[in-house]
Amino acid sequence: MASIDLAARLARLTLELCRISSPITQEGPIADHVERWARRHFKPEEVFRVGHTLLLGRLEDARPTVALIGHLDTVPPHPSDAGREARIEGERVFGLGASDMKGGLAVMMALAEDLRRDTLPVNLAFLFYEREEGAYAESGLIPLFEKRPDLAKVRFGIAMEPTDSVVQVGCVGSMQVTVRFTGRSAHSARPWQGENAIHKAGPFLTELLGRQRVEVNVAGFPFYEVINATLAKGGRARNVIPEAFELNLNYRFAPGKSIEQAKADVLALVDGRAEVEFIDASPSGPVVAGNPLYQQLMALTGLPAASKQAWTDVARFGEWGVDAVNFGPGETAQAHQANESAPIAPLADAYEKLAAFLKGAS
């Protein structure tokens, strides 16, 4: 059982981070805060910053390198949170980003302060980065990797995303697609003179309504492929037959499926009934069950493992040849919620599990 003092310390640190507003594109103040902290705990040559992204530690080491990874940004604040301050109430820390993922950042910082990195059996590095909550191509990890391609030397990464204290392997890919149905406008009193684009989409929407999730088993972990209409736009007046109707489809696809294969799935589903425009695509993340450091993490901590039915940057690290998993103390159900909060006890539990792994791995 984690100590009360440790839990209280991590709660205070999480609260401190929550009080630094850092919605996506506004990460400067929190990056400055982390850099000031880092310069007290790392050698000058171990602090590397690009924009509002920091790499702490060194990558040249005979020991295998383990990286703890956390994003500094949050989603924009919920309107109902206006005037609501970050705070500790009972056994929870409240504040935007508490679960996603400033509690995880607090654990990273405490581990960096407490562990003798030079005596560990692994080489320990830390990544604090900007722009995770946006488009795939705008992540703060991209300019960092351009400046530091030696990041590919990392043998094992742990993304401190909220996972309810479960090690989550892999991740589903995500694709945003515009499907555009076209018709011909007319007066709504004489619809036979036009072609209703919204009505044309009806059979397709009916197919989506009846579509079941597809389970894909990868290395013993179930992932679910799902495709959903998430936005709709069409029509220009109440008395006009619409000549255009657009749907946004979000396709989540399993590890092992390429973006090109996922695009082919969408084209097969639409089957020529509408125009298709691929807007954004993020690759799936590999399941790294064969990685020796992953196996040691599980053996040394006794943590449960599950599949990641969402997208995270373990996919991006996989593209760079770096094996990574998700593990953090936050609650998945709290991510992106109004009046977001995180339970305090799991902060200390995550700290102790990671400390046991880092001290015992080889």
C-alpha cells in the first residue's frame, strides 16, 4: 500500500500543474515551469527543449533506455468550468487535465526527483511534449524527433495516459473521412424536380446503424474496429431540397492494419455512392508483448494488461521503431470531462509500481 505522505505529495504536485492553464497551443507557461524544475534536477546537458517540448536525460548509455512520456497540453476548458478553480476535495484532485494527464506528469516528476538515475539498471529519460490533443501532423513530438533522431534508441516507452492503473498495449488507429452525397436542389413543394442529397444518404446511414463492431485479436488482446458518423452537414433553407449532404466518418482500426488498408475499407463501405475525402489519419500502435522490458514490467509489478481501445502516441513511437505501452494513474472516464478529476491513491500506486520496475529491470 502506497504511503499517505507520498499520496499527499503527488496530489499537491498534480494540483500545482492543474493550476497552470495549458490548453492545446498554449503550453508555453507549463513548459517553462517544467524546464525550471528540470534545471534543478538534471545536468545542463540533460535538458533539451524544442518549442514547448522537453527531453530530459541522456540517450547515449550502455544500459537499455526506458522513457517516461507525458503531454503537457489539455483540451480547451469546458464552458461550465468557467470560474471553477483547481482544488483538492476528499480523495480527489479536481482541475482540467487532472486525469489526462497532469497526474501522470506529477508521477514522472516525482520519480525524476527521487530515483538515483545513475544507479538504475536501465537508463531513464523523460519526455514532456506539446500538442497531443490535436491533429496527428501537428504534435510537438515531430520537431523533437527531427532534432533528436537518436530517440529511436529508446528500448521501451511508457506513455502516462490515463489507463485506470492498467497497462494498455497497442492502440487503434483513427481516420477522419468526409463522405459527400450530391443531389439537385428544388423547391420543397416540388421535390420531384430535384434530388434530395440527405435522402440519398439514408441507405448508407441505415447500414451504419446496423453495423456491428469487428473484434480483431492481436497477440491475445482484443481490439474492436468501429466506424461511426460523428458529424453531419447539409441543407441551406427550410424550403429547399438539399443538393449536398456531408458526413464525417471516424474509423477506428486494429493494430496491424495499415492506413492504406483502412482507406480501402472505407472505400469498400461507401461503394461509389458518394464522394470520399480522407481528412486525417493516425496509424495504429503495435502490441509489444514480446519486448523484454514489457515482460519485466508485468512480472515486477503484477499489473493487469489490456488492449487500448483508443489512439495514443504509442502509435507514433511504433512508427519510429520504439516499443511503447500506455500506463497512467488517471481515470479514462474523466478525460475531457467538465469538472475533471483524478483519484489520489492511484497516483502513489503508479509511482511505486514504476519505481519497482525501474529498479528491478535489466
